[in-house]
Amino acid sequence: MRTLLVVGSYLLQPLLWVAVLRMWLTSRARIQRERHDFSSAVYSDHYELRHMLTQGLVLGVGLSAVNLIVGVSLPLLWILIYEALATLTLIVLPTTVAPLTLIVVSTLITEFGGRYLTPRPDLGATGLSWGAVPASSFLWLMAVAFLATGHWLAHYGGRFESPRIYAKQRGKRIAGYPWRELLVVPMVTLVPGDWFASHWAFWPILTIHGQSFAVLILPLLLGVRLTIFRQAPRAVYQKLAQQTVWLAVGALVLTGWLLWRPQDLPYAAVLLLVCYGACLWQAKRYDAHQPFWYSQVDDGVRVLAIRPGTPATKLDLAPGDIILECNHQAISSETSFYEALLINPTYCHLRVRNMAGELKVTETAIYSGAPHEIGIVLFRDQEG
């Protein structure tokens, strides 16, 4: 019964529902944009919201188990500051995803308030306290956040390639691949002190080495904001995932360091945040210096995406490929592509040049009399 009460308290936290609303609005805007750019959505379902609920839960179970085994705790004051800042960020800055920054800023507020403010604000009336947990607990949280983000990037980064049409580049339209997903990870954490027990006698309390800990589910935000213009998105996120995992290793090393020098917490937290920012900056800079563009071409049509559940999934095609011929007819626009498909309304034969400049031939059956349902997403012909 008490476990159900803890789960129910998680569902009542405003941050969870603000994040769900934020992700639903992001998903809705993406679907509307795809319909505007390509006449129909590449992914018609709200997959961002589905990932938030399913992948967040899976990661939450894993991180919760590790947290309880290690026995790491977080002070209630830090949790309140974090959730307030995260909720405010999601409302005021709807296009920004800064989960690691939120962790660091919340840590610095808690750390500086408890160690360096003179006189230190008195929290006695609230029942809260400043220095309730070891400094290493905060870097442990950063470590698990890096590890979860790396796992998420490795398994889902670039899998849902949703193109967006941007301004012209040298007279031609270009496409980019933005990723705006956000996860809410329900992570079980221990909260030291008797604040919960003094307010709600039914709240589950654990006693470890003579100290009381309340059990609380924290909605931990994870997210990455990145747009790829000149590379295969999957390759970018795989590399970023590896770097993020190494940051998790670095955070664990610094966690051990803080057991010896807890006063170094602010420097260690800022250092990890700077390193993470450097990884994102390096990924953007490397992408900006590639010669390739997902742009319109004169000799053929550029493939931007493949709609799931369509005949195109059986073709050996990838975003960035250029279709040179369809049913042995040279093509140069979306209209000429569909006109060539009508030559053989039940079969599609393509001659393609991939991103590396290699030629290949691929073919598949298509829906009889419905060439527009083949599922290949192209630049639409401009009117006028």
C-alpha cells in the first residue's frame, strides 16, 4: 500500500505533467511541419511522447535499482530546487533542453547556500537542511545521467529520421534532421531526514546504519537538442553516445575524489558540464565542416526519409541517396518521379547514387495504382 502511495505521489508532481505536455506539443508541431513540407507526415504517431513514457520507465527501473543498491541519497532541498528550475525552464524556454545544466545549477545553489553564504539562510522553519548528504552524491547523479543519456543515444539516436526543410543554400533548399526528444526518468532515490515522516506518518521509511531515509521517486529529465545537416544522423549520435559514456566514467572517478575532498564539488560539477558542452559543440562543428548537404539536386531527386510500413522500406534506400532513374526514365523532380512510377504501376525499379557517390540498382513491388503511397519522402516541387 505504501509503495502505491509513493508511485501516486510521483504522478502528482507538476514537473512530470509539464514535461509530458511539452513533449506532446513538440510532437504535434513536428507532425504539422511534416504535413506542410511533404503533404503527409513521415511519422504520423507521437513517437516522442511514446519514447518519453516507455524508455523513461525502462531507464528509471535500472537507475532506481542501482541507486538503492549503492545507497546514494539526495537532500529534499536539492530535489525541490531542481524540480522548480526544471518546471520553470520547460515553461519559459520551450525550445531549450538543458538537463545536465539543471542538475549542476541545482547543485551549485544547494552547495553555495550551505557552505559559502554568510549568514547562511535559516531553514529551520521548513524542516529542511543544507548539508544533508555527502558531496559525492551529486556527482553520482551526474554519472547516472550521463550513462542513461549515452544508452538512449546509442539505441535511439537517428533511428527516427524526421527531416525539416530549411532556408536555401546557394539557390537550393536544404533539409536538416533535428532531434528534440525529452525523457522523464522516474528514479527512486533516498531522502535523508524525517521531513516526510513528520508530515505523513504513512510514508515508507528505511533505516540504514541508524539513519532514516524516505523513499521518493524523482522525475529526472534527460534530453539532447541537436540538428544534423551534413552527416548520417545515426553515426553522429553513436559517436556522441560513446563520448557521453566516457563522461559517466569521468564522473565516477570524480565521485571517488570527492570522498577525499568534498569541497571540490563545484569545480568537478562545472568541469563535467563544460566537457559535455564541448562534446555537443564538437559534434555541431564537425557537422558544419562536412562538404555534403541534404540539398536539392539537378540530376535526380534527393531521398529525405522513408515512411515506415510502406513499400519503400523494402528498397535499399537511405536519406541522402539520389534517385537518378525510375523505371528506366531519367527524373529531375518529384513530379517526374511519380510520372515514371506510373509506367509500371505495380513495380518500382530505381537507379540510385548514394552519399559516397556509388551507383546501385534496387527494386520492389508497390501498391497498384497508388504511386504516391510508395513511402519515399522527397523535396516537393515548388509552386509557381
